[in-house]
Amino acid sequence: MEENNEKKSKVIVEVIEFGPLKITGNFLIKDLQRNTEDSSGEVRLCRCGKSGNKPYCDESCKK
Amino acid sequence: MEKNESQFSGGRRYKNKDITVYWKPSACIHASYCYRELLEVFDPSKRPWVDMEGSTTDRIIEVVNLCPTEALAWKWNDETKNDSVGSDQLNHINFRRPELMNTDENDSNNEPVSVKIMPDGPIVLKGSFTISYNGNKKEVRDSMVSICRCGVSDHMPFCDGQHRKAGFIG
């Protein structure tokens, strides 16, 4: 059952502990702050608030 | 325990090992064939009201076929078997609700998941996807999830609205 569901869902959202939000698959990001779009298939989004390259992670979380 | 009930747009669906039964409440005219014939499966006083383990697959199909509306429909879980059902199977979704053949798993896959970066706020995910966090793995179906982007939520990884108090900019 679990396995079946995984195959059906093309988009995987992974909350990395003490790290970014990793999204892979068929998604469309709309950044309403910067007015940009991204459907590249894989991104890492900042979750700590410290990135200098928002909305993306720049590994400031590791410092 | 395995969850045999799930939602689709317009209603709920219930599964056993052979078939899936679709229930669309808005189409029900309370003709009540289902629970008069097979209370072991269709019991309006219970939640969920459909128990797919309450009888045999053959009997469930028989009773779903009695439903005079499209409130109840069914299909084989083995998709290859759905192509060759006879027209005597009145409430097979090929005849009752052909659109369900597409809206199910297939459609939600084609639709890109919407990810919105809210100004000075969270990441809002909308659609169908698999999400893993804190060692959990969950299937999200046609729904919304808000992920904290400011780093101060008390309900990590989810947004709890504290970005405003925290004065988060980004």
C-alpha cells in the first residue's frame, strides 16, 4: 500500500532536519515576494530565515 | 491499521483487495437499496459508513449495481480488468462516472503541485504529493500544507503564524 502510494505521487517534499525544504518532481513555485517562478524539478527552499538567497537555501543554516 | 477510506474530488472512496467503491453524497437520493440489501457493508450509522470487509466482493458489486443514481460506483483495482466489464455491470464507473477513470491517481499526477512563497510568510504547498518530516511520511491528496520559512514556529516544520510577531522579512 505504502509502496503503491509512493509511485503514484510524483512530487516528493522532504523536510530536512535542521536544513532546507527539498522539493522534487512536477511543481510550480510562485514567489509572490520577488515575483519569480521556478519549475526546475528540484529545489531546496530556506526554512531558517537566514538565507541570503531567498527563497532558496544557501546553507546559512549550517553556519 | 491500513486506511481503506480516502477522498476524491466530490466524495469518498473505499477499497478492499479487489475493488474500489466510490461514494458521491451529492448524487444520493436515499433510495436506500444499499443499506437495506447489505447493512454489513453500508451502514449509515457508522463512520466510515462503508465497511469493505463486511461482505464478499461479488456481493458488494451486486449491491452497488442496484444504486439508481451515480452516488455509488465501483471499479476493479486491477485496471486491466476495467476495460472489459460488461454493460450488465450497471454501476461500474465506465458507465456511471467515466470521468473518475481520469480524476483519480492519474489526474492529480499531471497537475503540478503549486508552491507559493508568501511575502514575509510561509511556503504554501497545494496539490497531491508525498511529504516527509520528523521521521513521518504522509500522502497529501488535493490539499494544502503551510511550511515555516522564518525559523521561529513552535510547530515545526509547519507555519504557526509567528512570522508576524518575529518581524520576518523575506
